[in-house]
Amino acid sequence: MPTLLDASVSYIINDDFISYRSLVEDNFGPAVSFPRGTVVSQCGILLDRVYFLLKGMIKIYTVNASGYIRILGYHKGNTIFSMDGLCGNMPAVVSTECVTPVLAIPLYPKDIETLGKLDSRFMPDLARYYCRILRLMCVDAENQSIPDARERLANFLSLYLEHVKCGEDPVIHMSQEELASAVNCSRVQIARICGEMQKEGIIETGHRKLLVKYPELLNVDRTAL
């Protein structure tokens, strides 16, 4: 049976701190710009700050000893990324990279404390935000334990689509190589699975994008058909 997904979990983190944007812009900064492809923080390197993302998209990933990349999720505007910077003098365990040009405000530990003093709601919201990310990591770990690559991909696509607003096309702007990285399988496997799903009419593929025509069919138990 397909894994039941938690509808409150999404691979896209977006607008969690939108109510604090003006407070951050008015009291901290200046904002810094990062070109697309910039590795803002890197696994194994000490990090002394987090970033409030004003504009753009960030990819969160890990790299194993063989150099294989595992995508863990994405951050969009009005979120905080490089959360390893909250852990003091400890090396980061994940890397963050700009998928698009990014504008962000660096926040140091003293700035986080100041934010909590400026608005008493911030610290509880930060704790809930951290928990939300932890939940995503737990769901991702569960998904990686599924032996069937097609089911892992279906779960990933379903979770990714949780951030798509009503009325928007359910398009995932990722290459097959990036999809393979996200679900821990080879590009050849992803190409085969996407070919199967396209023949079944569930998806349409294009250059660095995938349109899910029937999201409700992603996690259907095919053995029962």
C-alpha cells in the first residue's frame, strides 16, 4: 500500500515568517545578494548566522562521501534558512545553494535574541518553524526507506505539490537529475518511471519541468487496478 502522506508537510517552505518581514528589514541588515548557484553555507563548515530570505529560492541538500547529492527541500521568500547557524560552534550538517538569484538578510545569534525582544511571538514561531523542518526530515527519512523507487518519486511529487496554490498548474520545475537526487535513485530509473507515468497519462515532461496532470493518481496502489 502507498504511504499515507501528512498534508501539512511540504518540500517547499514558504512565507512562514511573512509577518516579521518588515520588522527584520527595519531593524537588521543590510540585505546581501547571492547569484544563482552560490553555496551560501556548506556541510562541515562552521556557521555563525542564519538568513532571512527576502527573495528567491534556496535548495537544501547533503553530500555523501562519494559526492552524491541528496536534496532535502527548498526555501522560498519570508523564511529562515541555514538553520545550522542557530547551533553555535558546530559544523553545519546540510548545505544551502541558490536555485535563483537570492536577496537575504543575515541574522546573528544576538539578532535572533533582539527579534524575540521586539516581538514576543517570534521565539515560539521560530520553535514551531524548527519543528516543521524536523517533521519534513522525518517524512523524508520514511520515504527513503521505501524500496520501490516509483513510490518514493510519487510521494516526493505529492509533497512538493503541497505548496502549489489553488488554480495554479501543478508544475514541478526540476530536472530528472534533480528528481533522482531527491528520491535517492539513478537518473536512468527516474527516466524509466517518468516514461511509465507519462504513458499512463499521469504526468507530462518537458525541459527541466514536470506537469502532474492527475495528482490524485500519483499514490494509487497499482496492484489493485
